Amino acid sequence: MVDVSELTKISEIRQIPPVHVKGHGDFGSNKVTFTLTIEGTMILPCSRTLKDAKHSFKIETTETYLLSPEGYADPDDDNLHQVEGEVLDLLPMIKENILLEIPIQIFCDDLSGEGGAPQSGNDWEVITEDAKKEKIDPRFAALKDFFND
């Protein structure tokens, strides 16, 4: 279990409990390759109401850390990292993968509108697609009986 709660300070994540990280590392002569599965849940603002919306994620990634830069033709590879100093820290890479997992839009299940953004106002209201299909435009209401003879 890894504590990544500081992501709430630098992103739109409202809350994130400790995430579960599972995997293994393969050591080579000049590199270390980690195959990881990162699982957890984050609380984000709903795109429609700004209420808390829960988003579960499961990230499977393979990251390679170079112990020395010699012998590799593509140092710009996204999953290729250079080890700095004597300690190999996986936490920045875990946080980066979680940040990349934040969806562009997320919607909560509760549409009641209490505690979130307003759902109606002066001459406007938020409606669902089903309500939009069933609603008759008042300008055309008189025409609905036009073909009933």
C-alpha cells in the first residue's frame, strides 16, 4: 500500500486513499525493469454537478530504469528512466501514472443537485436525454393535433 495523498494538492483529485501496488523487478546488467499493477480509487469532482464522484482505476505498466545511460539508442522512451543517485525511487513514477489516469469527464450517480452545482435557474434547467426526447417544444404544441381528423 502506497500513500499518494499529496496528489490532492497538485491536481483535481479531492481524495485518494492509499493505492495497492503489486509487481516484480527484473535486474539486468545495466537496467532494472519493473512490471507493476497499481489499483485504487480516487474522488474527483463530477463534471456536471461538482459533487464527489468515485473513480476506480487499475493501471498495468512496465517501467525500465537505466543504471547507466550507455548502450541505449532511445533515451526518449516514455517508460525509460534514468536512476539518479544511489536510490531507485518508484513513487514519482507511480504518481505520474495515477495522474495520467484522471478522466477528462466523470459523472456521479446522484443527480439530486443538493450540495452541488445548481440544476436549474432563470429560464434554464439541466435535463436528461430521455426527458429531452419526451418534451414537446411549446411553439409546436398546437401542431400535435393537426393531423388528427
